[in-house]
Amino acid sequence: MDFHPKDLPVSKTYDLKDEKDAADAVNEMVSIGFKNKNDGFRVLMPKEAKLAKRIGYTVTTGVTTGLREKSEIRDVRYWTYHHDQDHYAIVLISSIALEALGY
């Protein structure tokens, strides 16, 4: 990997506090979709390990499931990283957009 996930273009950043926020964010991401977009989404999570794992699992599996239900391509890449002192982050972007950006 010759880039850092924080450098990828994002159209919206979600600051999530719990799994309910995560489910709402997933619904919005799936409704917006990843198709024909040159940017992705960033999800910020509290730096509490158990909560962050639950939120991350909800987001990643929810996006995949939602895209499958809409019969859209599920080729979405994601990275989890330390965003700042208080947050972990996940960046989700379609592999087509990633390729178009030269990564």
C-alpha cells in the first residue's frame, strides 16, 4: 500500500457513537451507493476497542448485505486505521474508484 487511507477522497464522514448510529449510516451509504462515484465514505468510531469492533462489524457487513439486496456490485474496499487520539476510522470506497484514482 503506497498511500494512507486518510488521503482517499470521501463524500461524507459519519461520526458514530453506537451500533444504532452504525445501522443508520449503513442504510444511508447503501442508498447513496458506490456505483459511478470517485469517492468513498469515512466512518469515525470511538477509540473503545469493544465498541469499535461492534461498529466496524456492523458497517462492513451491513454495506455488503445492503448492496447484495439492491443487486449492486459488492466490490468495496475498506481500511481501518487510527484516525486521531479519540477515533478509529474506516474508509470504504469501490475498487473501480480506487483504480481510477491510480491506487
